Amino acid sequence: MGGGVAAGMTKSVDEQLAVLAGGADSVYSAEELKARLAAGRPLRAKLGMDPTAPDLTLGHTVVLRKLRQFQDLGHTAVLIIGDYTAMIGDPTGKSKTRPMLSAEQIRVNAETYFQQAGKVLDLRPEKLEVRYNSEWLAKLTFADVVRLMSSMTTARMLERDTFAKRIAEGREIYLHELLYPIMQAYDSVRIRSDVELGGTDQTFNNLCGRDLQRLHDQPPQIVIVMPILIGTDGTQKMSKSLGNYVAVTDPPGEMFGKVMSIPDALMRNWFELCTDAGAEEIAALVDPQKTHPRQAKETLARRIITTYHDAEAANAAAAEFARVHGGGGGGLPDDMPVVALDGKLTPEGRIAPAELLRACGMAETNSEARRAIDEGGVRINGEVLKDSWAPLAMKTGDVIQRGRRKFARIRLPE
């Protein structure tokens, strides 16, 4: 994504504004951002990320890519690892209270975030400031928390659609969940952010930062809200918990297969949010009269893999996908994992179908496995598995396949 301070400082205020507001869903407000840029000093652009899972997805990279644009224009990126807010869990979009994570879970997840964010951000110290919000939140006394709580009314808090929906449905809202937006807003106060980035689902939390900064006699941060990346299912926000994600750490072949599986209607959303393609190029790529959808998806997959791996990996993944799914070479991937089944799972060489999928890492639960089988999405040696309950007589060398991308070769105990 190139650039740097020298390149950024040569751009006019209007040119910077066009870049930084480009592709955003909303800016609160563009006039304030222009005035802040006109001051001629590097801005502090904040992005908070809670380490609630060990891997970042392409969904996370939408705001990371916008943060990189600030860096390339000569501004300072402030990445806040929400190790303290993660203990509560953002209630945004949740229909029920999230389980609180342990300090150890958060620590393990946080360890991977900096490295993964580096696939998008410039990690040089002069370009990136990394902070953990436990630095200040862990030091608050109960009296401090009470003062923070007094900065926002209950009516204001209940404006957020998540809480309103849960009240209408008779679902519980616990008091600690009301703390989350205030804690995130306090992050903005402590690091004196000029700009905060987030997805559309973070608008309420981000705007709370403006309110709290005013109360602390700070200029309110500009809020830039980015569109949400839809997951591979084509309907819901990309999420690891929903299984509709592409992780930035996914191997190239897995990335390629996942991108090739997305609905055609999703391509514009992904080209706009995951690549640097311009409007005219995107229009041509998503027009089936100009570009075949399969070719468009291959272009998309190659660009994503090149970004998070390299061009050589993208070419290899494309060739392997064509070999497996294009009718040549036997249709089995060269790098198929071999799964050694535990003898306890295979008495007399037989195993329950759901246990087989779980053992091969193709399902996390028995119910998920049975659903995949019942939908016709599982094959054994090329034959569709039709019974999700009848024990299977397996032998070493059998190949199990779920969907178009997941394969495993079985090895039984000797």
C-alpha cells in the first residue's frame, strides 16, 4: 500500500480528505476532518481491537487498510489492543451476554495480533503506536468508574439497537455490558485521538468517544465508519464464530478455495473492501457481460493471497485449485493432510460419522457434522455420505471430503 511521510506531506488537504473519506460508510464529520487536516500536524488515528479470538480475518482488515492510509499520509496510527475491554466483550450485535474471557485466553490471543496486523500496517515505531488499554483501565478505582458512569445517561445507553432489541425480546442485559462503550470511549480520552476508525456496527461506541472527550475538554475525535465485509455465506458479517471467514493466516490454498466459494453477488463488496482496485476496474470485473464470474473470483483470490502471502503463492494456489476442481489430475489435492485416528474412536475399524468429521477437523461439534452430512456435503472416497448416524467401516488410505476445499486421508492404528 506504499507511501510514507514524504509522500503524504506532498498531498493537499483536499487530496488527503478524498483518500481518507474514500470508501467510508459515514464520516462524523468530513468538515471537522478537513479542519483538523488543515492544522498541518500529524493526526492520531485510533483503532481498537479486542483479542477475543486468536486470528484476524479479512473483516478486520477493512479498518486496518484505512488505518494504513493514515500512515501513508504521514499520520500516526494508534492500535489499541483491548486486553481489558475483551474481558467484558463488546455487546454490539449480540443477542445475549457474551461469556467473559480469562486473562490467559486474552494473553494468548493478543500475542498474535501485532504480527497479523503487520500484514497491513507499517510497524515502524515512528508510524505505529501500540497500546494495551489495561495500562489505564486496570488502574481505575471504583470511584473513577462511578465518575465515568456519570458521564452518560441510561436513556443514551439504551439507544443502541442491540440493547433495545434485547429489551423488546425480554432478554437480560447485565450492568457490566453498559460499561463497554464508556471504557472504549475512555481509551480515546487517554490517547487523545483525533480520529477513530470502526465498522458500522461500532458507530455507537465510537460516537461515545466524542462525548467523553468533550467532557474532558478535548476536541472530539472524528469518527470514520467503514462498511462491513459480508462473510463467505453471503448473508452475515464475517465472523469466526459463524464459520464464514477468511483468516489472514489461512494457507494460500485454503484462502483461494474460500474466495472461489463466495456468491457472485458478494464480489463487489469484497473487491471494494479487500483490494486496491479502482471503481472502473471493479465495475468491469463484476459485470458478467465483461468478465466471467469465475475469472473475476480468481482475480479476487489472487489479489488477496498476494497481499497476505505473495504472488508465487497465489499462482500456486490457482493452479492447484484448477487441478482439483477443473477436471484434471485426479481431483485430489497434493497437500492433503493425513489424519491418524485414535484407536479408541475406531473399535474394529468402525467410527461414527460425526466423530470422523471432528477427528479430521472438519466440524467442531457432532451437530455441525451431522448437518453437513444430511445436506450432502460430505464424501468418502468420492461417494456422498448419506447416513449421519450409521458407523463407518474405515481403512487406511480412505479419503474424506467436506465441501469443495476440505480433504483428509485416513490412517488407522496398526
